[in-house]
Amino acid sequence: MKIGVLALQGAVTEHIEMLSALDTEAVPIRLPSELDGLDALVIPGGESTTISKLLSVYGLTEPIRNLANQGFPLFGTCAGLVLLAKKVSNLDMEPIGVMDIEVKRNAFGRQVDSFEADLQIPALGNGTFNGIFIRAPIIEKAKRNVEILCQLNGGPVAVRQGKLLGCAFHPELTGDLRLHRYFVNLIAGETVCKK
């Protein structure tokens, strides 16, 4: 399995390391031609406005959108979640816009307001998952076709729509492979996380 990690800005290396630990071939993606031959793509956390601008500059927005609309698996974390959303309440740039959610950027505050929380994510099995929230977005609305995987203080922070997966936190910074394994299983057509 070959999974790309969008390498324009953000936590690229960390995602590559997590995916490599799951015996997948993880490669950085910077150009549209590099999308060829991939089984899936991860859009990492970082600064959503910057990533959005660079997606446009490098001609990646439309190719990624077209792939997603054909069932291609995408996993967006933090800024990546913002870019997957069809509507972003406070983003001046155009998102990729393939997931039926509405997102607000930096909903938990600025960098100094970053925090960690023990999350219950039933799809990952028993035990909590350490959610690392850094200038994190929040999902304000989700259509009925979007499965809410996890909530924090009553608001969704991890969602799935078909083969699209998004979370408001940074699983790549935890060392816990379960969410990345969930995505790999999703790519393979499995719906539950392997223990």
C-alpha cells in the first residue's frame, strides 16, 4: 500500500513515520504528478491558509478534489480537516471541500491555549486516545451521512464520511498508531480497527 502525505507545510515527517510503522510505503507529495499510483493521501496539520494557498499555487486542489469525489481515501488532521470541509466559517481561501461538514478554524483559541485530552473513540477499541489540540478547529455542523467518531465537550472532533477521515487533533504527535491503522484499514475496505 502506498500512501502519500501532502508535504507543502506542517507535520509531514511525523505522519510518514506513523504510516511507515504500519508497513505501508509513505511518500511526500508536492506535485500533481506525484498523486499517480497512490492508494490514499494524508493532509497534515499546519497552517490551513498557507496550505490552501500552496495547494492552489502547485495545482493540487482540483486533482485532490477529483480523486476524493471518485472514492479516493483522504485523511485530514487539524488543518487537513479544515481543508476537507465543504464550508469553513473563517477561511479566506478555497478549501478542497469534499466532506459534508462545516468547520471553524482555531476554535479552541491561540497557540497558548493548546491542550491535551483523553478521548473516547469507540472505533479504535477500548481505552482512551490522547488528543493533542494545537490551534485546533471544531466541527460546527455535520450532515447525516457523516459518522461522528469522537466528541469533546459535546462537539465532534473526529469524523468519517465513506473513505474520508478527519480529526481536529494531531494523532501523528502521539506515538499511538490506532487512528492511522484505522485509516489503513479504511483504505483496504475494512470498517473496524484491527487489534
